[in-house]
Amino acid sequence: MAVLFGKFEIPEQIKVEEESATSTFARFIAEPFERGFGHTVGNSLRRMLLSSLEAPAVISVRIEGVPHEYMAVDGIVEDMTNIILNLKNALFRRLPLEEEELSREPRILTSEIEVTQEDLAENGRYDVTLGSLKPSSLFEVVNPELHLFTITKPMKKQVDLKLAFGRGYVSSERHVVPSKVVDEIVIDSVFSPVRLVNYRVENTRVGQDTDLDRLIIEVTTDGRITPQEALSFATQIGISHFDVFNKIKTQSIAFDEEKEDAEGDREEIMHKLCMRIDEIELSVRASNCLSGANIDTIAELVVKPESEMLKFRNFGKKSLNEIKAKLTEMGLCLGMDLSKYGVTQENVAEAVAAFQDEMLAKK
């Protein structure tokens, strides 16, 4: 048995704004939510993104012949304090492993730095960067150009970095370092791979309902994970926490699906889609851009995503925003999925012509 609840507007998919997306930044758009749920979901995801994700970070360093952090090293410009400060900016990405190899145990990355007189011949200095260290099959170096220290005389030293996994910021005093050796120097670590999360909620509409929520989340990472991975991991963490409360469930609930006139709904949206571009009030510049792209009807316009629109000649952000605002007034948007009406980007012209013929036959 189930208890019947009223219908909830819930997004069916999430969009990624392609034109602004990079390897470390993405803007996600989800709509429609019931009024208030945009803030409920957005704030929860923001908190989990900023506080709950993991990435590898250096927790200790050992340089051969250096017993502690408060000393200068012969033949190296920087003292150990400065080297440690540089290492705090080291970024490593965990590579995917087979399930049986998964482990959160700390890993040691051992490298041997050997500098000869020939290496110093040009200017008497040799820069050691993060990329100079021996590569690992478990980790990828995100910022190989990071400067660690500068060598001024021939030398050969072993450098051991111990990488571990954690959450947030952990000071050196709080680290629990397994198998710690005498000259191993423990350092502060920043495990969180998410640099910045912004979210905002805008009004959107479905049919005649104009007070629904559109949630926009902007995620910036440091490269150790992608924004898509960050949002996915945060979502899985949230679901796992809500799952425990589901164990007190005594009855299931079902959501009422409003019984709409499916044919009437189809006719309403198709009439809008069949409108010609010159029937809506657009600026001359925007109209000319659409005409130059051979877009004659609203249907041909709404099936195209924003990223494709911006590729058209002389089509800029100002024209794009004008068109988006006009479509919003009509209850439409760019990149619409019209497959349930039998309209796709490939057959849009044929679908519009078929509907117009259908309406003529009814008359």
C-alpha cells in the first residue's frame, strides 16, 4: 500500500554549459524544482562539495641528509622551510584502479635527483620541479611545473614523498603517519580538491506555472578531480547519508501525476514551435543572425544548444541573451528535448511541416 502525495516538479536531466566548461570549471543547470527546493538542494550540494570530497596530498617529505625542517641544505638555494611551503602546493590526481587494488593506505613516491656539472653548465643553477620526480603508476602530476628547489652544485639525493588521502585541511600535528622514519618531516596537507562553489536560484516556468526554481551550480576544482566528478561524488555522499533515514519507512508514497490532455498539450507546444522567427519581437541584429543561420521557425531554434548558437557568424552573447529571454517568455528554452513530440534536431523541418498539414486536415 502507498500514500498518494501531490505531484512534485523534479528535473529529469542536468545540463552542463559547454561554452564555459574547462578541465577545472563547469556550470551545471537543473530545472524545474518546486519553489524552495533550488535552495534546499543547492546549499546541501555546496556544503558537501566544499567539505566532504577527497584527493591525494603530500603528508610528509624526506630528503636524504636533511634531518629536520629548520636547516639550510648545502648546494640548495632554498632552506627546508621554503621547500616544504612549495610542496604544500603539489597536486596529484589519483588514477583509476581495479577494484581489488583500491586502498586508502599512504603511498611513498621515491625519486632520485642527480645533478651533474653538465646540468649546471648553462647558468650554474638547476631547477627541480614537481615534474622532475619519478612518475608513479598510481598518481598523475597535475602541476608538473611547480618549483620545488634550486640546486647550485653537483649532487645526488633521494627524495621520498608520502601521499595519503583525507578530507579538508589537516595540520601536521594531526597527521597519523604509519612507519614514520627519523628524518621524515610531516607537513600540513590540503586534501579538498574543490576551490570554489557558487550556486544561485532563478525563476523558471513549466506551462502556466512561473514560480518554479532553476538551480545553477558553478564548481571550480584544482585539477585533482574534474567538476563533473566533484558533483557526482558529492551527490553519492548525500544519497548515502539520506539512505539511513529511509530505514524507518513504514509506508511508501506515490506522487500524483496530473492527468493532462496529452493531445491538447502537444498541440499547444507544436503551435508555438511552428511560429516563424519574424513573428516574435527580436532586434534586427538577432533576426539577421538567425536568418543567416537558416533558422526560420521556433522549432529550428529551440532544438539547438547554446554552444552551437555561439558558433554562428556575428552571433554574440547579447543576441543570445535576447533570444533566451524571449523564449523564456514563451515557456521554451534552447536545447529542448522535444523527442516526446516526435521532434529532433535531424527531422525538425519535416516535423513542423507534418503538424501544419495535420492542422489543415482537421479544418
